[in-house]
Amino acid sequence: MSSSKFCVIEFGDGGGGVSVIRQEWLTPRKKHSVWPPVKVQNKFNKCLEGSILPDDTWSSFTIKRVFYETDDLSKAREKAKQAETESEVESEWGRASKTQKN
């Protein structure tokens, strides 16, 4: 079993949005996170699963809060949906898809 941890976070900077990320994408103080430069869900999933590692092409974003941490990706995804509903924010993937049109 993998020792990877996943976090359900809410982005700051006025954009909001909830997403599941790998714990290692967070800075030590959990105030910022890197985000992969991908536009396709299946590539994002590979990043999330650890098949693609962060590099200098990844952007950094401010984190408003961390809702939940777990070793289980499925559980993290469930909690992200719950956080979206309870917090009335959209998923980060949905927000990124709308704002990253090049």
C-alpha cells in the first residue's frame, strides 16, 4: 500500500475551488500548492496518482484551507464532493477548465 497522502483543499486568491491534491504538492505551512499544467482529466489523474511528478512548469497557488487529509484517494474524492456542497464552491478541476483556455 502506498504511503501517499491526499488532501482536500480550497484555493484562495478570490478564485476559490475545491480539489484533491497530493500532500507533497503543499508547502510546509500549507499556504500554497503547486498545480500541474494539464487540461485533460486523465493527465491530472496521472499527476494525482504520482505517475507525473511536479517540475518547474507547475504553477503555484494560494491555499485558503485544508479540509481533509487521507491515505485513500477514493475517500479524498468523496470528501471533496462533500466540501463543494457544504462550502458552495465548485471543484478546482471545473474552475481550471473554464479559466485555462489558451
